Amino acid sequence: MRSVAILLLGATTMGCIAGQDATLPLTVTVAATPRALVAGRAVDVEIVLRNVGDEPIGFGTWSCGWDTQWRIRQDVGAVAIAAAACTRNVPRTIRLAAGATYARTLALVADSAGGATTTRFALGFQPLDAAQRYWSAPLTFSIAPGVPAARDDEPIP
């Protein structure tokens, strides 16, 4: 019974969001200083969504599966979005007044293969039940080589 109530709540929430205009006045900014990744390690970067319109807006997100709403646009596949641990993922509505922001972190991981020292990409956010994806400006991150993990049978220097 509880599952049905959660499902109905999610469907109602997403139905209200889907009824909005197709395009929201929403911008995506990545607030990472310095813009650096370490090959093979997940690094959290802060993502800021801003309502740049004159009216309040609402959009859907997952409570803990936020990483599933993002895509990366890049020339070379050097960066990926690291999956977040999530035990109870439910849809929710984020409401932003005009000019207000919503910030969360997104874990990115650089691929250690290929030997790239920099990468250029953009991050795109897609609200639940929306066709529009909102892209950040192009970002350039440096990629530091990862430190290989020590084996169990060798001493750590």
C-alpha cells in the first residue's frame, strides 16, 4: 500500500511539472575551483541550477539518484559521471523563486586510459518528465595521473 502511495505521489508531482512550459528559464553552472580531476578517482563538483526568469519555477529531480539526470557532451570520452549510492530514490519537486539557485554535488571521474592531461566537456541536466536538457558552458578540466593502489603484498612507501 505504501508503494502505491509513493508511486501516486511521484506521478502527481511529475504530472504537475510536465504541465509547465516546455522551456524553463534555467541555467547550469559548475562551481569547481580548481578545475581538476584525478584519473580513476571520483571528484565531487558543485552544480548550481539558477532560475534566470522573472517568475517562480518548479522542476523534478530524484531524491538521491540525481546523477541519472545528467549527461556529458565531450569530444573524447575522458570523463564520466560516477553513480551515487542510493537506497530510497523518489521523485521530488524543486521550486525556485526568480533569481534563486539550487546546488548539489555531482561526482565526476576521469578515465586513466589515453593519457589525456586536459579535457573539455559540458554537463547537461534534464528535469524529470521534461524533454529539454539544460547545458552548462563548455568546461576545461585538467586531469592528474592517478596513484596506483598498493598491492596487499607490497609495502606502502
